[in-house]
Amino acid sequence: MVIKPAITVNIPLFRYPHADDLPVPAYQTPGAAGFDLYAAIDQPLALGPGERVLVSTGVAIALPAGYEAQIRPRSGLALKCGLTVLNSPGTVDSDYRGEIKVLLINLGTKPIIIQRGDRVAQCIIGVAIHACWKEVAQLPPSSRANGGFGHTGHK
């Protein structure tokens, strides 16, 4: 069975010289929503528990207006090592043209070594909707009203 995405968009990708030997970001399976980003680093990075680091990916993209890229953790790394994206999801705006870098944090209990070419995060392309604000004197009612965090319980 071939899985075809509902929507595709052509996105120019620039690979920096320090990433020439790394794979182009790729979807690992036909049904994957996100493609992997690789660590374009010169030497291994040791990341102790609680430490954070900005990791180069060696790529830049030119998203069309109306789109964004979200940088998210890889679930396996989060589960096995406690490695996650600190500002998750990180947002790449359509007018940004610089190198994509990933802000990683080790929330685990053991040091993590990041090697060149490791898949360190995933990226999802999505539609970015702009809001048109309409200031009002009062919001329309809802069943929840202004109930805050934990308002609905946990069961």
C-alpha cells in the first residue's frame, strides 16, 4: 500500500558546506508526518543531565508565505535518553533564511553524546494562520467559561 500525502509543497533547501556529507533531511517512512534533522557538528558533543546546547543542522529553507516549520523532539530519544527540544516546538518562520539550529536539553539522568550525523530532531511543515483581531467588550459565553488550569480534573 502506497501512502500519499494529502498536501505537498515544494520548499527550496540550502545545504551549508559543513553538512555536504550528511543526508538531506528525509521522511523515514511513507506515512511519517515529520522529517529528521541531522547534527552537523565537527566533533562529538557531551550533554550532561540538565545541560542544553544549540546544535547546527547544516540546512536552511525558504518556506512559502503562509507556512511554518515546527522543530520537535524525536520520541525515541526523549523516551530512551531524556533528550528533547527545549523550546518545543521551535518555529521556523517563512521569512527566516538562516541555518536551522536545534536547542536540545538533556532531561535524563545520564550524559548523552551527540555524534555528527545523529538524527537529533524532527521537523513538520504546517500552515500558519494569521489572526485578525476584533476587540470586543465581552467574549461570547462557553460551557467552560474562564476555568483555568486543572479546571476539568484529570479523570
